[in-house]
Amino acid sequence: MKNFKYLFIFVFVLSCGYSPIYQTDQKLNIKLDTIFSSGDKNINREIVKNLDKYRDSDTNNIFDLSISSTKKEDIVTKDKKGNATSFKLTLEVDINLSNISNDKKFTKKFSKDMSFNSKNNKFELDQHRLNLEKNMISQILQDINIYLRNLENDL
């Protein structure tokens, strides 16, 4: 009886149409023809590198993509001497998609922010800041990929 229960769960999971959201090897029915970017070069470089996989699609849904990104770092708190003790890093990415064939336009803004404490060693602080920035860019890329998959379903 116990084996039957596991067999039933296994068959149910296989037949329900489950597919992972973050799977990167699925082909979309979207082709990016031209990609324009403005703003922070590091953020744009990572995003364009990730979206290059959409340039080789064979489809009629051809889009031009415009990326605008900003990075802002603010001091949240200071100590009695006036030295910064915590920071807030904010990354914002605006994407504008315009369909070449039917002139439909889609706009979406992605934003991530994170607070972190200062460190005595400036090198460690810079490395920590870079790691946080990479993680935030990765999260934004996941959001962009989900948005493009949803956009494909709406077309």
C-alpha cells in the first residue's frame, strides 16, 4: 500500500504539466532584434549578456529592447563622529519593449534595494558591496525572464 501511494504521487507530478520557472534552457517565442542601453554600464552589461539568448529565436514576435538602469547608494545611519555605519543600495532597471510588426509597446520597471552595514576595512566593504550588487542584478534578471515568459503568454 505504501508503494502504491508513492507511485500515485509520482504519476500525478509527471502528468500535471509542472515546469520550473527559472529553467534557462527553454526557448521563448520572442526575438530581441536591437538592444539599446543607458545608465550604469556594469548592470547593463550583465543584463545584455543574459538576454543575448533571445537574439537567435526564429519567430515573428520581434522586439526592440531599451534598457535604462540606475544605481544609487545612500547613507542610512551615521555614528557620533559622522562616519557612515549603514548604507542602502538601490538598483533600478527600466525596460521598454516595442514590437516591430504591430507597434505594441510594453514597459516595466524592476527595482531592488538592500541595506548593509559598514566595515572597518574599506576593501572588504567594497567587496561586500560588489557581491550585493551581483546578487541584486541576478534577482532582477530572474524577474525580467519571468516577465518575458508572461509576455510571451499574453501575445
